[in-house]
Amino acid sequence: MHGRKRVKPSAEVERQRKEKEAAKIKEYSDLVDACLNKKDSKKFDTEAFNYTTKILSQNPDFYTIWNFRRNILIYGLLKDADTDQKQEAFSNELVFLQALFQLNPKSYWIFNHRRWSLDNMPYPDWQRELELVGKILELDSRNFHGWDYRRYVTSKLSTKMANTDDENNNYSAESLTESEFKFTTTKINQNFSNYSAWHQRSKLLPSLFQEKNMTDAEKKSVIDEEFDLVKSAIYTDPDDQSAWLYHLWLVGREIRHISVLGAYFDPRGREIVLSFDDEIGMLSPFLVSQGNDTTDNNRKVQGNWRPAGGIFKHDQLNSDRLYGFVWIFTLTEDISTSSTLTVTIEPSSIVPSHSEARLMQTIEKSVINILNTDNIAMSTQSKSVDVEPSIVPAPETLPAIAQERADLLKREINVIKELLDLEPDRCLQTLISLLNELKYASLLESNEANLLNDEIVSYCDRLIKIDSLRIIRFEDLRSKAIFEKETASLVQGSLEDPKTIIYNQTTLANFSSQSSSLASLSLSSKNLTFIPTPSILLLLSKLDLSHNKLTSMSFLANLINLREVNLESNLILRIDGVRELRVLKEMNLKNNLISTFEAVRDGLLMNDSSSRDFQEKLKIHLTGNPLIADNISTEFHVFNDTYDIILG
Amino acid sequence: MATHPSPAEFTREKHVSYLKMCLELLPHEYESFDTNRMTFAYFCLSGLDLLDVLDSALTPERRRGWIDWIYAQQILPNMDNPADNEHLCGFRGSPFSGSRFDVNGVRDAQFPVDAANLAMTYTALCCLLLLKDDLSRVDRPAIINAMRYLQNEDGSFSQTYQSLESDIRFIYCACAISYILNDFSGFDTEKAVDYIKKSQTYDYGIAQSPDQESHGGSTYCAISALHLLNRIDEGLLSKDKTIFWCLSRQISGFQGRPNKPQDTCYSFWIGGALKLLNAFDLVDFDSNRAFLMTTQSKHGGFAKLPPELNKYSKWINYPADPLHTYMGIAALSLMRDPGFVDLDPALNISKRTIDRLINESVFWKK
């Protein structure tokens, strides 16, 4: 073999070795043959059983023989056995397994057969099993088979305790979970890095709550102790992952409510425009109905949904699904606009961009008619429908009262800030994520939210200085906080559900007025690297994003009401997102990074080289972009019908 | 920019020799894994394929011979009474049961000694594809039908009939098999997705089963299964956080769980998961590659750990093994190193083999 020194054995030694091997091979083959003969004649007898013992002793991975062995016991040897015989047989199984286990501490087959034996045994000694698995975990505290087996044993032990009425029994069901809890504490104190022990703890804590029927105050006290334990682990070694991950679990995370920001009807285009604060996919079309009463007798309206600026997500094998912030429904029938149009959105018809966000209730949004401005107030009825509970980590540790959650978050934020005093620049990202959680836990309009955004921005600035490899990530985090703060004036919490947001009255009024000067917003010089929630800007006519760090303008496709947009002095590489914008008449792209003709052409022309149907010619300023220096202005004549491209 | 290893660092020829050797002969320590022999065949064949030497390594006779050997592991329904053994159908790992050797497969398999195994069916199909077989002798209805017996109430799968263990690994196998055979009717996909959802932990990694710790191998199996079912968005609590969990497993190479040492194979399990989540470009390629270079054995092949740390290996004289060798090669292919064939992370075989599946195999070709 490769590189090994080969010493050729003498012929005689060689011959003897071959003979010995041949004998072993024959013995093994005979065993297997005999076994097969047994199964052919369906004889589940002692001889067959002994064959399986011999085979498995040599090869415990021969999995079908385990199956055979189990069948022999159940259908053969123990079919008419009495309790004592069964007890003895299964006890012997455990002895057999113990011998095999020494060589194979991570074998699935062995653990499973052990469980099966104990399950079938008349009098299993769970206490002894607990000691055994304790030893296993001494040998290797991360053996997950061991931990899983431990959970199984303790659940059996506690069931047995609960069922027994043996007065001599010194243990009660409660103390088992507690003693398990203490076991994990021991393991953790031995070694804070024992992630398996922390993980086990996270499984035990909810059981502890349930068993002892703890009140909210009692739960809080236990959880506070947990936070203390984690705190000491974190202070001892701030670099250790285990404690931080457990901390993450303890803090928990609230489900984000997806908001339907608003909906309006544009009679000129015969379109309903529906806006979400999340980039959602549509699983089934939202129902559009017309009628004046609130019963279910409203008439369904025919049409088609598409997302504005929708993008296909992922290379899916079977289907591509479109995602978008803003969804447009084009009517395929004529309707009178005197009665109310309503869009009904069921939670199950939406795929959020990440599963921790949810539409909490069925929304029935009355669509405002923008030419009929007498009634701006958009009404939303929310039918409370049982939303399937999503699996959010540790709902058990989330306090029932919102204020308590805010208090908990503030306390933990202070713990980390104290750590920062001792070891600057640690754990800033955790701090930022806790601040985000706190923001969500507080109500949107309060000043607290703005102060928190400012704090987040300052920590992001710190991170940018420390960690040059991840600047983009931190700049994006910062952009999110800044964007939220700067657009807070456009939205408000909804009355039915303060955690969801809708366009506020001022925004709606400005939109209805159709005036550029009113429906405008400046986000100039805000260090924005991207636009997190373009739909918030949907109702604007004029937007100033100059002097930022945007590399892409594809978000513009959502902003179908824009007449003027200023993107001067950004980092934009190509024109994008404008093809479907009908009322856009001026776009400032001076001083960006557009360097080729294709980067312009591909954004302006359709696939068949025709242009979009703008109401007026779109004026585009391109001065100060790299492609100007190359003197290719002659090529721009292809756009003359639809675009007014200003190069100088 | 990423630096590519010079020939002195990646010992390509030694790995090729190692894989070829394993195809011919395995050390005696592997006897106990004979029930899994098909997986070793897969590691070797796919490894050679990714190194682009598979064609030149096999003569036509060899190829045909091996295709026949694989088909001889196929358990088919009993002609007269299919109900007798329909739950056992599919491929087994090797002739370990001692049944008659027949290149057309056997129809008289008797439970419990002779039964197919999901992981072996998956690797058998991959091997057939790698050997350029068109799958015309695969009994699709039998395999799909047998799957129904292997899925449990909670949505997980056992690997073989009446096996006591069931977890996410075999959900992945079922999905991969269904994809290759172009037929997802063999199991309840809703329940499977449900099981995956429940196996996610609070740190957004995914465990073998609900209650267990998140783990690199099961995270790969879950994400790949969801990808094949086209349900990644619904199946993951938070794609971003799962990506973050995966990326946090990188030390220089990757570890399988927090606070565990790095191990060659997780460069594939975690790397593959990240690739399917479109976040693989966030991995530090240089460090990953540097670690992989240290786990190469001087005799060829990759070990789990750098040889001086590999005291956990029971194969003292052969620290490398086919699984870690394949995983090391697959991990380098994910990074698109030159000289490696492009890998499809979902099915874990080369993209060109998948192309062949779609264009030439009987279950896909139009």
C-alpha cells in the first residue's frame, strides 16, 4: 500500500494466515446461510437467535439482522413467555448491547435496539439507565445520541413516577426535571462551552414551567436566574458561542406583523394598487369584490394581479414565484366606481420574505378611489381568523405583557453595555439586534423609536470602523435604521393593531391632491446603501435621494407615482426599474457610475427593443457618468422618441 | 481574490489513486460497513467524476460490469404476490444478505434479512447515472410504492422497513430519489416539510429531529430536501438567520456544531447548504481551502481532521476514508476551483450528470 514498508512474510506464515482467514470467512458465511435458512422456514427459534448474536457481535452494522432478532423475540421465543421470562430475555439484551456499545458509542442501531428492549421489558430500571447515560456523557459530553437518549430516559422516568403510587418511592415527578436541570448546571459549570448542555436546558425549562404550574411571576424569577447564569458565562468568556446562543433563546423573538400599508384605485388605469411593508409572494390571488354592504354577498371583480417591479425569487426547480412589495390588480371588466371596492387578503395566501413575519389576520381593505377624494379615510376590517401558529423559538420565555418584554430587553441591553465598558467593541451586533427587538416591542410613534434608531446608527458607525471586511453589511444595517427614522413621518400605527403600520392621513391627503410639491420627501445625504422598504414611498410624486451610496435603482419599479426623482451622486451602475413607470418625467442620474451604453439601453428599452409608453417624454440627466467621457453620445439617438437624454 | 492551490498543495494524483484503489479494495476495517457498500461506490465514482478522470479510469467492460452489479442489488416485487415484499423494494447496499446474484435483481427477497435501504437507493441511482446508465432497468413504481411504507406519521422517514431510527437524513434521500425518478407521489410532502420545520432550533440551525441540537449534516439534508420540494421559503423560520448559523460554523474549515472541532466533511455539508441558500459567496474561501489542504493524507485521500489530530479515527494506518475524501473534493468543487467539475449541491453529483439525467434517462427525457 502507499508508502508503507512492505516486509514479505515467509510462505508458511502467509499460508497459515490465509487458512485462518478462510476459516473465519467460512464461519461467517455459514452463519449467514444458516440465518437465511431459518428465515426461509420462518423458524424463530433459539438457534436462529444465537446466529444473530454471533453475527451482530462481529458486525453490529448488519442492520437487517437486528430486525430479524427483534422478530425472533416477539414472534418466536417470547410469544408465549410469562413476565419473568420476558424480563430475563430483555435484561440479557441490555447486557449484550452494553458489550457492543464499548466499541460503538455512536451507533444508531445500538441505541435504538436498547430503547426497543426497554420499551418491551416488563420492569425496566430507568434509574439505572440514567446512570448509564451519565457515564456515556462523561466520556463524551457532546455525544448527541447520548443526550437524545437521556431525554428519552428522563421522559420515561417521569411518566413512571407520575403513574406510580408507590409510597416508598423517594422521588416525585417534579424533582426529576429539577435534577435533570441540575445535571445540566453541573455540566455547564464544568465547561461553559458545553453547547449540548445548554441546549438540553432549553428543553427542560419549558417542562419545568409546566410541571410546577408556575405563575407568570414565578416564571419570570426563574428566567431572571437563567439570565444571571448566562451573564456569568458571557463575562467569563465573551468569545464562547454557547452562552450567547442560549442568551438568544432566552431573549426570544417576536413575530413581525406584516402590514398592509394601503390600497387605492386608479380609474384612469383601471387598476387597484396594494402595498405591503414586506416583499411578499402571492400563493393564491387576493379576492377583489365590489359592494356596499359588509356581508359576504359582494360581487367578485375579474382581473389579474402582478407585482410592480416584481422579481423572481430563487432558481426553483418547478416554478418561479414572483415577489413584490407593491401588487397591482388590472381589471378585465368595466365597473361603476360608485360602490366600494374591497380587497380581501388571507394570511395563508401570502409567503412572506422570511418566515418570522406574518400577516396576523385576514384583512379586508377598502380601496380608496383617488379621484374621489371625499372619503380619504381608508377603512380596514380585520376578521380575526385563526392564524396557524408559526414555530417561533421560545414563546414560553416571552413574557405575557408587552411592557415586561420591553423591560427585559432594556435590562439585557444594559448588561451588554456594561460588558462593552470592560471590553470595548465586543458583541456590538448582538446589541444592535436587541435594540431592534426593543424598537419592535415599543410602539412605533413614540420618541423612543427614534432615539433607538439613532443609537443603532452610532453602533453601526463603530462597527464600520472596527471591521473593514464587513462594511457593506453594517452600512446596510445603518441604512435600515436611517430609512425607518426618515420615513416615520409617512406612516402611523393602525388603530386596530398598533404593531402594523398604514399610510397616515397627511400622506394620503398629499397623494390625493396630486401635487408634486406636497407629496415629496427628501432623503438626501443620508448614507443610504439601499432602500429597505420601497413601498413606504409609494404615494410620493417627488423623491430626492441625491448624495447617497445606492448601487442599484431597481427599487424604483415600485414607485409608480413618481414624477421626479433625484439620484445624483450615488454609485449606480446601470439604469433599472423605470420601464413600467408611466408618469415619471424627470430623472437625475448625474455623477453616478454608469459606464457603458448597454447599461443605459438595457434599462430603457423593452426586450423587443420598443420603449415604454410614458405619458410625457422622460428627461434623463447623465452628466458626470463615466460613459460620457467616452464620447458615445451619437448612439443615444435610438431613444429620441421616448426619452430626452441630457449629456452635457 | 481567492488564490488557487498550486499543484504542490492539492495532491490530485494521490487522491485519484486513492479513490481508484478504494473501488478495487477496501481495508478490512470496512467489513462492518458492507451493508453500506453502495455509498462507498458513490463516494469514489462521484469523486473521480468531480476530478474529471472518471471516463478515463473505466474501461467499457468495467463500466458495464459495475452497472450490472448495481442492478443486482435491486429488490423487485414478487411476480405472483407483490404484497409479499413490496415494502422491501429498492436497492440494497451490497449482496450482504447472501441472496442469489442476478443482474436483473431479485424478486424473492424475504424480510427481514433482505430489504432495500433509502440511502442505498439514492446512492445506487447516483452511481448508475455516473456510469452513464439511462436507468431503464430501474423499477420506479416499486421504489415509489415502497416509500409509502417508510414514511412515519410525523413525516420523517426510516431508511428501511421497520427500522427503529427515523430522522431528517432519510427525508433527504426520499426527496433525492423522487427527483431522480421524476415522481414525488411516493410520500406526503406536507408532513415531511412539517417535520423539517419542527426540527429547527432556536439558533436557526436544523437538527436530526425535534428536540435535538442543530447540526451541520441535518441542516444540509433539510435545506436540500426543501430545495428539491421547492419549499425553502415556507420551510425555514428565517432564511437570513439560518445563513448566519451556517456562516458561524466557519472557523477556518467548518465545524458541525458550535464548539466542536473543524472537520473536512462540513466544508461540504455547510458549504452545500449555503450554496442552496445563495449565500456561499460569503464564505471565506481562502481559509476553507487552507484547512482542507491540511486534512489531506500523505497516502492520498482526505481525513476528517489533520492527521496529527486524527486520533479519533479507528483507522490508524489509513487516516483517510472515502467519505471525507469525497467531501473534501466536493467542497473544493463548490468553490469552483479550476480542475474541478461543477457540482450540483442539491443532489451532490456533478451538474453534467444531472444534465444527462434530464436529457437521456428514461424518467425525464421527452
